[in-house]
Amino acid sequence: MDLAGRTALVTGASGGIGAELSRRLAEAGAAVAVHHRDSEADALAVAEAVRAAGARALVVQADLGEAAAADALIDRVERELGPVDVLAANAGLGQSARWQDVDAEAFDRMYAVNLRAPFLLARRVLPSMAGRGYGRVLFTSSIAALTGGIVGPHYAATKSALHGLTHHLAARVARDGVTVNAIAPALIAETRMLPGEPAELAERIPVGRLGTPAEVADLALAILRNGYVTSKVIAVDGGLYPV
Ligand SMILES: NC(=O)c1ccc[n+]([C@@H]2O[C@H](COP(=O)([O-])OP(=O)(O)OC[C@H]3O[C@@H](n4cnc5c(N)ncnc54)[C@H](OP(=O)(O)O)[C@@H]3O)[C@@H](O)[C@H]2O)c1
């Protein structure tokens, strides 16, 4: 299943995993909408890399904590790059907090960015994907969804909820050439989201090191290329969770 000529939207493309995923999609021949919230300079650098790979790039800004942002983001991408064939709903909040310190506001903010926004983005692009008989939706979950993790209860809960979303949506569009999956990384280097000191965190991983954005992107590309993998949550975790 070729990604050449497809249009992809990568949210959180200014971050470590999204940047690498954007570059890899461009190398595969997809036009890429490079989304960011605050890190514009990083997004511009990723867009340059996309163009250097010979693909079209569009830099798009949105705070996905805002309920209206998903629709506005898709409107802009459709207007400037065309219908979205590949949605990598990857942006996420990962503020560490003890469960005792997570109040309603912190919980709601995490829920809005990590769960509601991926749903609203998917809800918006799936009808068009199904109508065109091709589509790929990939959520970035976390191994914390399966283990509970070390970031916080709100983080683990929103990531687990992405799995239910994956299974529900996947079943409804499976006959339309559209796959819906999630990847669940463990601790990944070269990101801003590491909840601690890298060497200490690496001790928790059976393979003895952090993962890399390239290893996450490798798995993502394999899933995005495959029309027979759907409704799956696939971990890339150095052996942390034994399934
Ligand atoms: N790093 C890890 O160890 C790890 C492990 C498991 C899962 N993950 C997941 O991987 C995904 C990518 O994160 P990363 O590891 O690449 O971390 P990162 O480098 O911190 O990137 C996070 C990205 O999310 C964006 N973002 C944060 N809040 C946002 C909001 N309110 N609206 C829109 N965008 C927002 C950031 O945009 P700006 O910087 O432009 O504001 C940035 O592009 C996340 O969903 C994360 O939960 C990461």
C-alpha cells in the first residue's frame, strides 16, 4: 500500500516523534501538514525537511485543547493540501503529576488534548476517507495505557481511552478501506516528554535503553502501509509490557 501521493496530517509534528514521522511520510512521497502549538521554529524546520525530501509541506498551528480547533485545522489542511488520507493524531500533553495533585482542571485539560482532540479529528476526516475508499488513522497512545506508567493518572487514563476509541472506530470503517490503529511507545529519547532523567529511565526498560523516534516512526510507517492491520494497539517499548 503506497503512501506516495497521499496527504498526511501529523499533529504534534513539532515534537520528537511527530517530527520523525513527518520526515518519514515525506520520504514515502506523502504531502505533510506539519502541526504545532507553541513550537513554531521546530515545525518550520520539520517542514523544511519534508520539502527537502521532495514532498509538499504546510505548517499549521492549533491549540488542540480548544474544542473548535480540530475542525478549523482540517478545514485549513483540506483547503491548502486537499483531503486528508493519513491522520496521525500524535500531539499529546504529558505533564507529570502525583495522582493526589491532579485536580479537575488538570484532568480536563489532559482529556481535551490527548483524547477529545484525536476523536474530533478522526470524526471529521473518516467520512471523507470512507467515501474515497482509502484512509489511515493512527493514534499515538503510550505504554502507560497498559501499565499505568509514571506520568500520572490523567495521562494513563486518556491513553487507555484512545484504545477504546481505536476499536470502536476501526470496526465502523473497516469495509471502506480505512484502518484505525494506535501505537504505544514506552520512553522515547529526543522528545520533550521524558518524565525524568534519561539514564535512570533507561534502567526501567528490559533492553536497557530508551527508544528512538526513528523506531517509533518505523512501526508507524509499517502500520500505515498495511491495509490488513486495523483495530490494533501495537507497542514499541523495548520489552516493557509483555504482550
Ligand atoms: N516521549 C515519550 O517517551 C512518549 C512515550 C509514550 C507516548 N508518547 C506520546 O507521543 C506523542 C508525541 O509526543 P513526543 O514524545 O514527541 O513529545 P514532545 O516532543 O513533547 O511533543 C509533544 C507534541 O504535542 C504538541 N502539543 C502539546 N500540547 C498541545 C496542545 N494543547 N495542542 C496542540 N499540540 C499540542 C506539542 O506542540 P508544541 O511543542 O508546538 O506546543 C508537540 O508537538 C504524545 O502523544 C505522547 O503522549 C511519548
